[in-house]
Amino acid sequence: MTAAKEPSRTGRPVIGGALGAIGVIHLALTPVAYATSARSIRDAGIIGSIDADPDLVDLRSAGFWYATSGWAMLFLAALIGRAERREGIVPAPAVGGLAGLSLWGLLFMPKSGFLSLLGLAIFAGLRRRRSR
């Protein structure tokens, strides 16, 4: 009788770390890449500012959603990193979720950072396959 092969535990959350880096980059670049949007939100008093002026919703929304995706990436990084440390690999549903999120984004924005998520999903899937 052969024992089931355990996933190799690297102790390092590779995918979680990469997602964390993406989140930090998003948050750091928001005031640079979306300077006009961020300034408009700040000048409107932040709270309730996105839809306070119908003429500025599109401008303010762009920076808001860019920063919000950075926070979401940090949240995913924490969850996936924890799973990687515990199991040695990214759980299959998380790999599928990353791939699905990436493909969804690429459908609407082919020239975007969503390609990096697809790369992470593929890498995580390959690591799962190798661990078997």
C-alpha cells in the first residue's frame, strides 16, 4: 500500500505574494494613474463623493474601482497565501476563480493587467499538477 503523496510545502505563498504585490501596486499607482479622479474625490469630501455629482461619476468611478481592485487583491492575497502555507499549493477553486476573473476582465479589456491574473492562475494550476 502506497501512502498518498503530500503537497510540497514551500512555506512561501508564491501566488499569494504575487497577488499582494499586484494589490500594493494598484494602491500605490491610484493617485498617479488616476490623479484627476483621486483629486476630484478628495475635493468632493470623499464620503458619498462618487455619485454626488452626476457629471463626474465616470471620472470618479475610474479611480475608485482601480483602488478597490487593489484592496480586493490584498484580501485575495491573504486568503490564498494562507492556503498555500497550510496546503503547499493553491486550492483548486481559487485557481479556477483566478482564471475566471482574468478571463472576465480580458473579455472587456484585452490590453490590461488581467493577463497577469491569468498567468498566476496557470502557474498555480501547474504547481497543483506537479504536487500530485
